[in-house]
Amino acid sequence: MKLPGFMAIVITMAFAGVEVRAEEAPDFNEALQGLGSKSRTTILKSIDQLSELNDPRSLSALEALLGKRLRSDDHDGLFIVDESGEIFVDALTGEEVRVDPDSLKTPRINNRVRRSLKPLIARLRLRNPDVSIRLAAAEELENRPSADAADSIRLALEEESDQTVRNVLEVALARIELKSDDPQLRLGAVEVLGEHGDRNQEAELVALLDQNEDGQFAESDPAVREAAQSAIQRIQRTAFLNDMAGHFFYGLSLASVLLLAALGLAITFGLMGVINMAHGEMLMLGAYTTYVVIGLFEQHLLAWLDWYLLIAVPTAFLVCAAVGMLLERGVIRFLYGRPLETLLATWGISLVLIQTVRLTFGAQNVEVANPSWLSGGYEILSGVVLPWSRIAIVMFSITTVAVVWWLLQRTRLGLYVRAVTQNREMAAGLGIATSRIDMLTFGLGSGIAGLGGVALSQVGNVGPELGRSYIVDSFMVVVLGGVGNIMGTVVAALGLGVLNKFLEPVSGAVLGKIFVLGFLILFIQRRPQGIFALKGRAAEA
Amino acid sequence: MPELHTGRHPMHSARAWWLLACFVAIAAVMVPVFNLVPDEDSIWKLPDFLIPLFGKFICYAIVALAIDLIWGYAGILSLGHGVFFALGGYAMGMYLMRSIGTEGVYGNELPDFMVFLDWKELPWFWYGFEYFAFAFSMALVVPGALAFGFGWLAFRSRITGVYFSIITQAMTFAFMLLFFRNDTGFGGNNGLTDFKRILGISLQEPGTRVGLYVVSVIALLGTYLACRYIVCSKLGRLVTAVRDAETKLRFTGYDPLQYKLFVWTFSAVLCGLAGALYVPQVGIINPSEMQPANSIEMAIWVAVGGRGTLVGAVAGAWLVNATKSWFTVAAPETWLYVLGGTFILVTLFAPRGLVGLLESVRLRGRADSTSPTGSEEVDP
Amino acid sequence: MSAGARVLDSSRVDTHQGGILYVEGVSVAFDGFKALDDLNLYLDEGELRCIIGPNGAGKTTLMDVITGKTRPDTGTIFFGSNVDLTTLEEHEIVNAGIGRKFQTPTVFEQHSVLENLEVAAKANKRVWSSLFGTTSAVVRDKILEVAETVGLAQTLDRQAGNLSHGQKQWLEIGMLLAQDPMLLLVDEPVAGMSQHEVERTGELLSGLAGSHTVVVVEHDMEFIRSIARKVTVLHQGRVIAEGEMDDVQQNPDVVEVYLGE
Ligand SMILES: Nc1ncnc2c1ncn2[C@@H]1O[C@H](COP(=O)(O)OP(=O)(O)OP(=O)(O)O)[C@@H](O)[C@H]1O
Ligand SMILES: [Mg+2]
């Protein structure tokens, strides 16, 4: 099936080679001038010649041709115009010239020309001192293997020092050599593919094992077939591991968001026994605070825009803490000991907050851009890119948990908080200002939610209903973790986040979510007190 | 000394029975008469659009009674009653879908959305819904069975208070996600709609609308009497005992699980009934009915009216929904403020709702005049 | 079906051998702390037994394991010779004939005194009969009689939540009487009562003994002395002495426990 096409290419190339060899080595200038020709055949021929000459000087002209920035006049003049369309450079000498743009013509190219241009450009770019350009070029060659490139790739490999580029080049070369007549070369290629290849190359290896009607294998050499077999297995294994690593990481980052959302809840619900249905809206306020901070930076501190997070994080914390304390003083403190009513009242508060934000910022989602140092990602394995923003969220939530833990366990405030939550009257009797502690605790919980909001703004859309989508999940985390238990909250958030991401590819996002909820409902039946159950008489209340 | 009742308490004073009869007469007789009899432009004419609106309110009142039974009396706050309501509605919606027959957009035996999804056969769980009796009983059985299973698991593990509320919220959330999927087989996010007829009668006829409305009023009356019967029985007092001191009740020889499960399931069945009556009157059912927000709103109806009193629950449902109807037309932007404010103010200042407020006003009046007024109906 | 599983009324409890409660080798630990440690206790039918011991000795926990509130880690508890209490749920234990008054008085605060007594009264306690059944005249008379006994006959229509602490204590005792159990477990009944009421309680409990079996936990030694026939002393989850009040008071272990603190 694939064979005839492949043979045709080999044959064409062979003839091309013969043809070129018959002539004198082509003149560089002439070949370059051919690029400006009106005839596409001439252009193609020039490209072939340049391909053979392999001269880095031709690179800018070739790039210009591809980018439709090459111009020719009627006197074999060839010019490259820059992006602005105003500055012209002579393609042969590289000097800036003044020409009349109207007298120039743009050589027309089609897909066929593009197909032969791209690998050549990539080959030439392999000599670029910039690693990222070399990498891009290598990837281009990897995706469009052409026999011409084999020698340049070998040459490049001799000099290449960057390991990533080397790997890509080796795969590119292997893909070319896979088509070679020499079984030894093919064997080597298969092994290289097995080592560095990914899912894309798997199909090619599988094709080697195809049998036609007569029972003939696409690959004639049994040794190569055997090697292909084991290479496929290796690729699949790596791909599987990559997938798992990816799920795990995305689960981890979901868990971090959940954790930031739930941590505040664990404090208000777990320590104070207050069900705050407006907690999700604290997330939302945190995210909108980030949005406002960006707006202010854009207006007044454009140069520092990249560092807006440094301001957004504390501001979001303070804003949400302030709103939280206001709520506690204004509403919630009158409802202590009436959890169901607290639940309803705070739901009312959440409606008011949502509507206020909607009227202020509009019902549409607003966009919060990542600072440039958080865009892009880190590729841990080929195909598994961890976005910096998510890595940052994981780090951020670890730090937050550590700080909160320290606050509660190691400071006087924490001691008071725990004292008040365990026995209010007694604590009051010991001279602790319980109502102040209530207010501060609530402020802390809300502030942490605000931090969660900043984190959310970095990975998704920010809209008035942002909090709604997290509130059910974060309650689940708190309940699952065991009320009043920070450690339990962490474990539950991790477990839920990772479970969610592992279920998603199996069952689809929605069903996955339903499964998780169902699982939770059942889990709570088994262990009403959560993973880390509070024991003793206190738990019976 | 007032009379001391043991066993079943009397349901109403004679005066309260009269009030009830008057109310039923107005709702079930006067409203239809004023809609159907006067001419179009007569000032006595009750506009047509009000009939389904009233019908909707009647259904909400049934829901409010159901929630009051479980929350006001048994102290269990459900944030998931919207599911039971919607399931009842879906069961009826499935019947209405099936009775469209081949008059849908695609002219196919199958409901339009199935044709659209390129399904060739009716899924098994749609079997039987072409029969009204089956669909109607499913509208009661499915919510009841779900509530029974869920409640059995939860109450057996002694999940109470806010924990229970939270997992009911998770339940409705999960169901909403489930029903939003096209593959689940209930029309995805469009739900079921474009109904044509019920029991062979066109839904567009004014007579049908009035008929459905009257049926709803009768259902409300039945629900009210059943709830009243329950709260006046010894079971009613036991259920409030569960609310106040469950452990003590257990050590008095009762199994709270059975009692909770009974009211919980009964309450869900009532919601299913309300949903089944609601759908033909509003003409659509979709998964947004299962949004957690809807269920919480139902709780506030009861809180506004006064939980622990049946009359209060009904009044609350009407008051909140009438206000909502007015605001969403006149000042849609402020409606959420009004609703949110209601949540806050009622819990802070009127924990016993309107009925509680009225009662305290009346008690004060009585204390001032010292002349005993006639014994009004006071719920136990 | 094992002996006594799902016994729902006290007529099925076999007390022919004279014993009504057999607690054998019961241990309960909370997070490693042994609240009851290999405890044995036998009660004869009609007996009035007082249990004393310092705070934290395990007295309330003992009542908890008998009534099913706490499950023993090891050991067996038989009611009569045939009802295994460790397999029954709390309400089944009550219906088998064991009533309990808690250390802190708990009544149904929103209900009237009459309703409290009615809820407690012996009846079919399943859902259907609560919904459709009525309270018979016999039961009603019994309730009124109990109300008379505990001195609440004039306050039947008062809301229980509004009663004084002592009245709540009495109401709870009344609820226990209305329940008419074979075995009464009474945890600190006279806390918060006046001297006069303490005496009345003593008389009431003494009067019940004989037709009922009564277990009283108290710290008030005066009261114990006034009613006690046989006393069991608990300490650190174990029985350290048992016998007549005077003998027990001479017991060096007991003296040490009480004075050593
Ligand atoms: N649920 C529980 N969890 C943890 N510890 C418990 C629990 N129940 C009882 N304990 C412990 O068991 C011990 C015995 O308690 P118990 O209440 O039985 O004492 P008591 O003899 O009734 O004391 P008091 O006379 O003060 O009422 C105590 O140390 C108590 O802290
Ligand atoms: Mg005790």
C-alpha cells in the first residue's frame, strides 16, 4: 500500500541526483537568482540546486520566498523586503538598497514549492547559533523527512551539542534511514525510534509489520521486524508512562486549586463550625481583585506589568479577608450554633456578591493574562509539558498550607483559635477576646480563599459564577478530609484532584465528575467523620 | 387548663376548617370561573396567562409543604429537593414527549432529540412512558425510590445536620451533570419540551390549562391534608423529637432511622407529584431545575413563611414566587439582591418566618387587651 | 437466629435463673485508654444496686455499653440468660426492657410534659402505629399516674424546655417509669435536687426495687447510704469491691482510691 508511493519518491530522487551530477556544480548566484523566476519549475530547480550547495548564505532568501517577502526585478535583481514592507535588501550582497517597490514582482509559490522549501530551510537553520531555532528546524525535519536532508543531518549531528536537538535530529535521521535499502541502516533506525520516538513514529513502525495479500511483510528483513516489534512496545510503554505522569501532574494542579479553595473552608467550617456558602464567592473576589490589579498596572505601571502578581496576591488576601470579617461581624456572628441558618444566610450573601460583581464587571468572563514568566511550560518528558502557571500553583498552595499550618500550630493566634473552637466559654473565661478571634479566624479563612482566586485566575476564565463551580467540590474535600483537620484536607484534596484527572480520560469529564461525587457520597456513608476521624466524645456532638 | 390530648390531635378547629373550605372554593372554583366566563375585555376577566402562573405557584406550594415536613418538623435541611421535583417532572415530560407521536419536527416515532442524535431505537428506560398511568406512577416512585436509597444510606450512617445538607447538594449537582449529558437520554440541556397534548387533549386549549390548574389545587389540598394528618399524629411529635433530641429518642425505644426515612421518602414523593403537575403547565423540563441554587431557593420559601407550620410554608412559597415574578419583569437586576437580602434578613430577624412574626404580634396584642380571642389554628 | 436476636418486648427475656444482667469480661478502649478493663458485673432480678467510683472510673461508660451506645471491644453482655445485648441496636435494647436516665437530663424540650411522657410510654414504637394508632385509655391512665408520682401532674401542658433543672430530672425519671422497663439504669439522679427531693427520689427508687431491677450511679454518699443494699465500686474500669455499704467502706482498696486522690 505505502510501498509504491515510497518507491516513486526514491526513484525520482535517484534521477534528480543523476541529473545534477551530470552537470557542473551549479553556480550559487545563478541558483539564487532562479528563486525570483516567474516559472515555478525554475524556482523548484533552484531550490534543488541550493539544496545541493547547502550554503547558509541562501537561507534568508529562502525564508523570504516562503514568507512572500522575496522580490525580483526584470534585471535578475533579487531583493528581500522586511516585515514592514519598506526596507529592501539585496539578496546576493545583503546590503540595503533603495528600489522602486512598484517595479518589483513577487515570485509566486505553491504548496509543492513550499514542501521542498521547508526542509531545506530547516537544514540550513540547523547551523544557527540559537538553540531554539535549531530545535525548531530539527522538528521541521523530523516531521517532513526527506532523503536530501540525511547528509546535512549527519553533519549537524557531528557538531550538535544540545541533547534535545540531538534527540530530535536522531529521530529525523532515523525516519529517513527507515526508508533506506540497507537493512543495517534500517535496523539502527528502528532502534533509535524505539528509544526516542513517540506515538507519531509508532504508526510508521507498525506499518513495517504490515503484510500484503501474499503474506509478504512490508519490511523484508526479519531482524528489523523483530526490532520494530520491541521498539513499538517501548514506545507504548513510554507513552503510557507519559500519560500517567501527565494525569498525575494535572491532578496535582487541580488538587492544589481545590486545596486552596478548601483550606479556607476547612478553617471556617472545621474550626468554627460555620458553613459559609459564600466561600466560593471569596475565590471569585480574589480572582477579580487580580483582574483589577492588572488593570491598574496597565494604566500606571506598564513597565512592571510582569510583576503584578506580587501585588495581586497580598491585595487579594486583604480584600477577601476584609470582606470575610465584615460578613462575620455583620451576619454570621449572630448565627453561631445555628448551622443550617448560617448556611442559608451565607447563600444569600453569595447571591448579593455575585450580582454586585456582575453589575460592576459585567456578566461576561474577563480575561486575566499570565505574566510572561508564567506562560509557556517545562517539558519533563517528550510530550508532557507542564505549564509554568500550573507548576506555580502547586508551589503556591504548598507554601500556603505550610504557612497556615504554622499559623495555627505555632503561633499565639493559632493557640487562641484552637482554644476558642474547643471551648468558647472557657476561653472567654481565660481572657481571650473570643469575638475578635472569631473575626480573625473568619478573615483568615476568607483571605486564603482569595489566594485561591488569584491562582484560579492564572489557569482559567474569571467570571461572576467562578465560585459556584468550586463550592461543591471544596465542601466535599472538607467533609472527606474530616472536619477541622488541615492534614485531612490536604490528603482529600490530593486524592480528589488526582482521582478526577485519572477518571476523565476513561469516562469523560462529566461522567468522571459524577463518579467522584457518587464515590464521595458512598464514602461518607462508610466514614461519616472523614478520612481522619475525630474521635471521642467531642465527635458525638 | 387547655385540653390535654394524647394520641392523635384534632387536625383543625371548626373555624380553621371553614377557612380552608373558603380558600379551596376561591382557588378551585372562582379562579376558573373568572377566567372562563367573562368576555375577553371585561374587567372581571382573569387573564389567560395567569392560570399557568397560578398553577406553577400551586406546585411550588406542594414542594414547600414537602420541604417543611422534612425541615420544619424533622429538622433535616435538604438542599437537593430539586432533584425529586425534576425527576417527577421528567417522568411526566417523558409521557408528554411520547404522546407527541409523529407530529414532531422530524415526523418520527422517536422524540425529536433522539432523531437528532441519530438514535434508532427507544432506550429501554423510555419503555412504558407512552402510558399515562405508568408515567404518573413513575413520577412518584422514582423520586421515592431515590430518596429511600439515599436516605437509608445516609441516615443509617447517622449523617445529620449540615453534613446531610451538603451531601444532598452534591447529589443534586451530580444529577444535574448527568442530565446535562446528551447521552443520558433525556434531551441533554434542552430537556424535554414542545409538548402537544396530554391524555389526548391539546395542551393549548384554555380548558386544558384550567383543568390542569384545578387538578393542581386538588393535589395541593390533598397534600396539605396528608401533611396535617402526619403532623397531628403521634408520628408528627416523634419526628419533631428526632429534630430536637435524636439520641434521647433512640433511648426511648424508637428507631429514628425508620422515622426519618418515612418523612424523607414521603417528602420526595410529594416533590415528584409537584414536578409531574408542573411540567404540563409550564411546557418544559430541563436539567437546570436540578441546579443546587434551585433547591436552596425552595428552602427559603419555607423559611420566609415560617417553618414548622404548614400554612407558613405555603404562604412563603407564594410570597417569594409572586415577588420573583414581579421583580424579574419589573427590575430583573435587583431580583438577586432581593432574594439574597431575604435569605439574610429572614434568618437573622425572623427565624420563625412570617407566621412567627404574626404570632408574636398577636401575642402582644392579646397581652395588651387581656381579652382572649378565639382559639386560632396553631400548628403543633 | 441466635438466642434473643431482635427481641422486641420484655416478655421474651428469660430470667428463670434469677440473674437479669450478666456483664462478663467487658473491655472498652478509647484511643488506647481503657475506660473499662475486663469488667464483670452480675445483677439479680429485683435488686437495687448502687455503683460508685471516682470521676472517670467508667460508670457512665458501663451504662453506655449496656445500652448499646458504645460497643465493647471484648466481652459479652446478656440480658436475662438469652438476650445478647451486643447484637442489638439501642432502640431494640430499650424495647427489650432496659431503660436509662442520662447523667445530664435530656428531655424533648419543644414538647409538653404530657407529650414527653406519652412518647416514652410503653407502646408499639414503629412508624405505622405511630402514624395511624391512638393512645389507649390504659396508657393514658398510666401516664397520668406517673405524672402524679413525679409531681408533674399540675404542669402537664408546660413546655418541657421551660422546666427547672430539678423538674427536668423528675420528668426524665417519669419518662423512665412510663416506659416501664425491667431494668432501670439511673445515672446521677439527684444532682441538682433539693434535700427534700433527694429523699423523695430515694423513696421512689427503693419502692421500684423488687418489681424492677435498679442500678443507680451516684457520687452523693449520703444518698447512697440511704438507699443502698449492695454497692459496687469501680475504679479505672474495674470492679475493685462489691458488697454491703459498710463492708465496702472498710475495704482498704476503696479507702485508698477515695483518700488517695
Ligand atoms: N467517647 C469517649 N471517647 C474518649 N474517651 C471517653 C469516651 N467516653 C468515656 N471516655 C473516657 O473514659 C473514662 C470513663 O468515663 P466515664 O464517663 O465512664 O466516667 P464516670 O465514671 O461516669 O465519671 P463521672 O463520675 O465523672 O461521670 C473517662 O476518662 C473518659 O474520659
Ligand atoms: Mg459519668
